[in-house]
Amino acid sequence: MTLVPIRFDPERALELVLYVASRLRYPTLHSVSKVLYFADREHLSRYGSLLSGDNYVAMRHGPVPSAIYNLMKAGAGRLEPLIPSLFYDLVAQSLSVEEGRRVRPLRPANLELLSASQCECLDASLKENGRLSFEKLTRKSHDGAWKSVDENDLIDLKAIAKTLPNAKQVLAHLTE
């Protein structure tokens, strides 16, 4: 059985980042990543797919959306060979990262690129996780999916699904 392919959409991913960053009191690379992780889990549980189709990497302080992290690093002006040049163009007038970690939206999110279900799950994650400290977000995100792989490895979508209350149904949907 194979998983349903989910294609990463950098334009939609940028709007997700802008949506979250504009609603956090002090948005950082860490807090935006964690709010997105919990929103992705919620969307996977309710609707059977991730918000952006990004892959998560098990980093020291919890799961990090790999391509979205590169988008945010592009906003910081970090020139890295693995960051596609498209990402620098996308964030140029939309997002900056100051002091190496604080995410600053330069415009509002384009809500036309986000579905009602995406906004619903983002709002739920923001409400539940938006005020948590760095330490609490880190601890909370060190779940079974994060523990299923070594540091800096990709977390399998099935491992994330297994952490959900309706894991059996989500796994069945993903392997249909």
C-alpha cells in the first residue's frame, strides 16, 4: 500500500506562514513551525491531508516543516544552496526574518489561497498553542512521530498519523 501523494505548494506555504506569523504575539521560526505542525496534525485528523504538503524533519526542538523552514530562511536572507531561488523571489515583498529568528510579515496573508478547512485548523492550533513558551512547544511537539526517527531525519506521514486520536481511520484513508 502506498500513501496518497501530497504535493508541496510554496505559494500556499508562504500564505500559511503569513497567516500564523500575523496572529502570534512574537512569531519566531520555532513558534511558527510548531503552530503549523499542530495545525497540520489537526488537518490530517479531520480532512486526511496536510496543509501545505510539506515534509517534517525531526530537529532538536521538535518537528520542522522542511520546505517552509527554507522559505523562512530565505526571508532571513540566508544564501544556502539547498534553498530554491523561487523561495527568495516569493518572500521578497512578503516576509522578513529579523535577528535570525523573528518572523515579520510584510503583508497580510492572501486568504483566497487558503481553504476554510486550512484556516479552521490554523485557528485551532493558534488558540491552543499560540501562547505557549519555547520550552512548552518543544516538549509538546516531542511526540511519538518525532521520537520515531533520529534527529535530522524525515518523519514519515504514517508516524504522524499514528499520533492522532483517529489514527486507524486516517491510516486507512492514506493507504486507499
